[in-house]
Amino acid sequence: MRKKTEKDFENIINYNYNQNTFLYLNFFNQNYFSIIDFLPKDNSFIVWSEFTSDSLLLKRFEEEVNKEFIEKTKQGAILRDIGKLYISLDETLKKCRNYKQIRFSSLNDMPNINIEFNYTNIPVFSDKFNGLIEYIKNNKEKKIFIVTQQPQRALTILNEKDCNSSYIEDINFDIEKNKGIFVTKGSLLKGFVYNDIDLIFISDSELFGWTERQLKRKKETKNLGQKINKVDDIKIGDYVVHYIHGIGQYQGLRLVELNNQKREYFEILYSKGDKLLVPIEQINLISLYRGSGDAPPKLSKMGGIDWANQKNKVKESVKQLAFDLINLYAKRKNSIGYSFPPDTEWQKQMEDTFPYDETPDQLKAIIEVKTDMESNKIMDRLICGDVGFGKTEVAIRAIFKAIMSGKQVAVISPTTILSQQLFDVMNQRFSPYPIKMALLNRFRTTSETKKIYQDLKKGNIDLIVSTHKILMKTPEFFDLGLLVIDEEHKFGVAHKEKIKLLKENVDVLTMSATPIPRTLYMSLSGIRDISLIETPPSNRFPVKTKLSYFDLDIIKNAILYEIERGGQVYFVHNRVETLGIRFEQLKEILPSIRIGIAHGQLPEHELENVMLDFNNKNIDVLLCTTIIESGLDIPSANTIIIDNAHLLGLAQLYQLKGRVGRSDIQAYAYFMYPKETPLTEEAKERLSVIQDLNDLGSGYQVALKDMEIRGIGDLLGPQQHGNMLSVGYDTYCEILEEAINELKPNEEKTSNFSNINTIIDINIPCYIPDNYVTDFKLKMQYYRRLAVVQDIDLLNQIKEELEEYYGKLPLVLENLIKIVEIKIYAGKLNIKEIKVNNKLIKVKLSIDNKKWNEIQSKNQELFRWQWNKDYLETISTSFPENDLIIIDKFLKNIMALG
């Protein structure tokens, strides 16, 4: 310790500062300062971007630093009396009181809120343009700002319509002066009305009917069984796992200049304050850490062997589990199932009645299911797709195929409403064909249920659609060939044990938008097959999410807006005993609206009648419990208001949100919580996640996030739970896959090597400039797509897409795409590394000298390359762009020789 301290002091005296310098600050200055102390008090504002999250981040930092100092003191790694090295959260908040503060928060969880943005939408008019002009004329006494990309055109139109308007450079919010119509250049997604101060904003959407440009995604082909490593939404402070260095904390994106070359890097913080800069083209080496929400993970030591040792320790521990899974594989492989015959002519006719164009993912899932059914293995496949993405159609085609083969089919759904709707849809699709169907739920009498069971045993029923009622007494089937389970996560443990009895030697198809952790694990580790449907149907928009405490004015405006544009509203209140109170409140604020009530305790005929009335648009607002969460498909219902949202689970919230937005009309979801009740940290996180995961196709991410919040629990038993936490869920799955692969017979082993394992180390400027793709999230998506693409045609599609939307590629982006192209070729050749240093270009290719001489003799362009044990080498040109050309030509020549 003495030697270390003396060395640190010597460095400080010689102005040679490092990560240890800050440990001695208090020996030189006893005064505690922070950046806040240096702000001028008269004209400084402190802005909290998300007050609750920012505070939690500071609190976690405080706890982690304290914990690390205690450990280091016990180890004798630092001096005991180093003093105070940071300002605590409480002190920070206290210092901030001396300044003007603006605190933004999605949740109403802050005291002394002065401003609440209680805005409403611009009304919807039957005659859109003329209706808007009339609206502007009727509100001349208010201040109207028209924010448009075409101000001159807007001014001309407004003045022609007798709406006298003027152009302004900057928006002036002095409401007391100059009320009228003002046009300014800018971009605004949607207009709104702020009634508290008589302020109206109108956008191009209302004026010209423009909508936000949806970036068309050309679908990339990928192995649907692999883990999805999505870091598009990574935030500073998130924990991440680097494939080589282990668990760190993301610090942000950095543009760094090294040797006169600029490159963009991910900055990751490790233990002891070490920082790692990861080139953006290696984004594939980074995954978000998924463990438990209880405590943050321990940061790894960068550059050491600790992470490798930890992974090896986990690998040793999972060997028994891997052995058990291998036996499961073998049992499944050796179990002979029924081979369904190829599609019939009727199959084609039935499929042609599908009124929509199938998405690429949907078609792929259909092919995979039919291939499974036609093989002699017993199918156990999970169809994972967002609400409204077409999972039911995949099931319908499998069901019809099974029935046309003379087999019986059982469909089990979690709710009465969903079972009824599935029955109605299939009855409609199958009506032209001689198919006998039955519906079994709690509304069936004892005699009706008995008759259904008898008919199933005799083979008089081809298709049975049921709730969990069929599990109370497992029926005998004449010849069951396919079992379809919808929304598996809604069934309890006891129900799942009963389902197992039905699954023996029967093909099984499971559908879920947000699969439970155990299902995810089984699918990702290969026990079950998985098909992901990620492509949204055409003309589908993400549902806009709004968080708010319970407010009758907001509810009134939301309902009126939806009804005025010809739509309907779900109002979810999940307590049957207080539904009547909510009914009276809604009737009081909106006496003319038609309200229907639906919950699971209603008699059969009442529930069916109210659902039929809502479906036929005889009801404006359906006041209901979460009974509507699964399967209900009413395209005209495009606003949902969820009361007491803080009491519902993440997957449940996501399912409810999926009840709207099932057409080409923009939908809205309001998640409300009581103003007077403090939210738990877990509830805050759930509501934040449901707001953040707003993209179409986020169901899979919701499931992973749900694991992160709730923890994996006893998914794999106590020992494996600890192993999983030590390396993160994704890395644990990777290690398990490796262990399984090693135990397989040689002929069944698979190679996981691809271009995403190749390291390219060339000092050349390569990144996506901020002024080229200005949206950070889109930029991250492009980085991820470039990192995982393994096909030259798909790479060219990404390049064409960039040029189409953003114009000519800048040189630094051309360099990045060239490096990705090199990685793709290198992956196909099993090349581990390509680097340029010491005036040499080095390619790490496993090949002996004799074999290389043989290859070299076939192409004289390869003569410049020399074999040197681990590498093939050639002289660098000292110009990185030229070196890229040399490497690219080398790889293409090798590939051409086969």
C-alpha cells in the first residue's frame, strides 16, 4: 500500500494524472465543490430531463461507490481516510434549490408541480381542410401558431381564405399581446390546443394532411432461433455485456480522433474506473445486461482473466443441465409423430380467402409450421409476434391442414371472449367446408359439455375451441393431431400440467405476443422451435402512449376526440365492484355518449349482447375489466384508457395496448394512475417501459424487459439463477448453447462462426455523421443492422435505403460499409481477425504453409501475401482507403478459388 501511495504521489507531483488521482483530492483541498457551485446564480437554469430516473441514477451511483470503497478499504487497496469524494444526492438537491429548476417527468411523482400540460388534440373535421379553416376563423381571439415546412404556401392559402396571418422567425409566447394567426417555419408532428392560455398549435398534419414519414424497412433474413441483441434504445447508465470484457456500464457514444483519424466508439465503464472504447462496427459484441431488477450487477475487471474465468465457471456448472437437454433432444428426435400429407386444393382455396397480403415473417412462419407438420417429428413450435401481426392466420392454416388430413384439433384460449372470437373467425373461414366445430366455455351447461365430450371421443367433432374448462376434465379424443395454445402466459401452473397430458405425441403450436421467461428460455435454448413475426402489416402505425394521473378532463377530451373522428373507446377498470362508480362519472362528464359494461361475472347472454353492440358500433365506450386483453379485434376502437395502470403487469399492459391500433388509423393509449397514491419503483419502471417500447413489434422486447424488472426467479433453479445473474441472461444462453453443442455427436454439431465474430482493426474514419442521420435512435438501428448483416445483397439494400432517404453517402460512411463488406467475406472464410499495424496488413487465417503455397500458385495476385504462422501478411500502403481495396481484393480472390 505504501509503495502504491508513493507512486501515486509522484505522478501527481509530475502532473501525470490517472484514475487514482481523485482519491487524494481531499488531502490538498478540504473544501467540497461540485459543478453546481460554479454556475452563475442570476441567469442559470438546472434542467432535469426525467427527474425520477435522474434521481434514481444518482442514488445508485452513490450506493455503488460506497460499496466499492468499503471493499477496497477491507482489501487494503486504498487509504482509509480519503475523505469525501462526491456530492450525495441529498446535497445535490439541496444545492439545486439556489437555482431556477425545470423538472420534466412522465410520471406525476414530484411535489410542487407548477405547470401541467393539459392539452387537447385539434378536432377532427368531416371536411378536413375547410373544417380546419372554419376552426381557425372561429378562434381568432386566441393565439394561433402554424408550424410548417412550407410557410410561404401556408401564408398564401390562409390569406386567400380570409384568415389574415403573418410570418414570424421565432415563436413569442407573450399571450397578452398580438393575438392572431402566426406562421413560422419548423417541424411539428401533431397540432394541439392548450386551453389554459388560449394557445393553439397547428402542424402540416392538419393543414396539408401530411403524416410522419414511416421509414420502410427491407426485411433482413436471419436465424429466427438466435437471440435478438437489440441495443437501439440503449441509454447512458445502462448495464451492458461485452463478449470479451464482460459487464460494464454504457457511458455514451464518443467521436474520438486517433492518429488524425476520427471514429465513433461506444464508451463502457468497468471496475476501477477503467474505460473501454468499442468501435461502432463492433456493436454486435455488446448486449444489454438482463438479470434481476433487485440490484445492479458487479462490474467486470477490464483486460483481465476474471470474465473468462467467470464464463468458464458457469460453463462447468451448466454441463449437467446441457446433458439433460441433450437427452430431451434425443427423446424428441427419436419420438415419431404423424406426418401430415401435403396441402390439398381446398387448403389453397381457404388460404386465398385471407383478405390481406401476408408479411414476409408471416409467410416464413407458415412455411416452418407446415414443414414441421409434414415431417415425422413431433412439432413443438412457438409463434412469437406482436398483437395484430397475424399469428392467428398462421394457426388457422395449420388447423385446416390438420383437419383436411383427418385429424382432430383442439384450440385452448385463456378467456371466454377470446374463445368466442376465435370460434367465430374460424367458423366464418371454414363454413364452405364440411368441418364440424364446437365451442366449450363456462356458458355451456353440464348436458351440453357432456355431449361435446362424447362427440370428441366418437370423432363427430373436428375442431374444439375452448377455454381452460377443457382442462378440468381431460377429454378422450378419437384422433387428436394438433393442439393450439393461444396466449400461453395466461394459464396457471396447474393448467399447464393438464395441457401436458394433451401434448403427448401430438403436434403443438403455441402463440404469444409476450412469452413468459420460461417459454423464452426453452425457445432460445432450442428445446422448442420459435418463429418470430416482427414485420408489421402495411399501413400500421405505432400506438401513441400517454401517461397521466387520473383526470376527468383528460378522459373527457380523449373520448370526445375519438368519437368525433368516428371511433370507439375502451375504458379499462379492473374492479367489478367499482365499475358502477366509473360509469356514473363518465355519464356525468359526457351525458350523450353510449356506454356499455363488460366483465367476466356477467351472465352469458348479457356479455355476448354488449360485445355484439360494441362490435356493431351501437356503443361508444366499452367500460370493462381486463377481460378484453386478449384477442379482441375491433378496428374502429382506436383509443384505450386504462385506469389504475400501476396495478397491472407489464405484459398485461402491453396486451391491453394492443387492443387498439389494428387499422390504418392513429391510435392512442392512456395509462392512468391515482394522483394521491405514491407509485412503487417497480410500477414506475413498468410504466416507463410501456411508454419507451413504443415501436411496432416490441412484444419480444417487453418479454425480455419483464424478465429484467421481475428477475428470472426460479426459472432454472437456485444454482442456475446465480449463474445467470453473474453473466447476464443473453450470455448465459450463449454458454448453454456452447455446452449443448459440445455434447452433441460430431455429425450434429453446428458452427456458430460468422462474420460477427471477425475483428477488423484498421485505423480509418468510419461512422454515420450526426448531420447525415440526425435521429439518434435510427442511427443506432443502422449501426446494429450493419453489425449483424451477413449477406452482401442485404448490405447493398441498406446502402440503397440510406441513399434514398438521406442522400449521397459521406466518405466516412462509405468506409464503414466497405469494412462491413470485408467482414462478410471474412466470415465466410472463417477469418478471425484482420488488422493493419507496423506497416503490415495481417489476416488471421487458419492455414498451413503448404496449403497456402498451393492456393497462391493458382492466382498470381496473391504473390504479395506471405505466410507467417498465425497470419498472412503484406505491406501496407500507409493509406487506409487503399489498404481496404487490397484486403477486399484478397478476400474475393480467395473466395473465387473456392
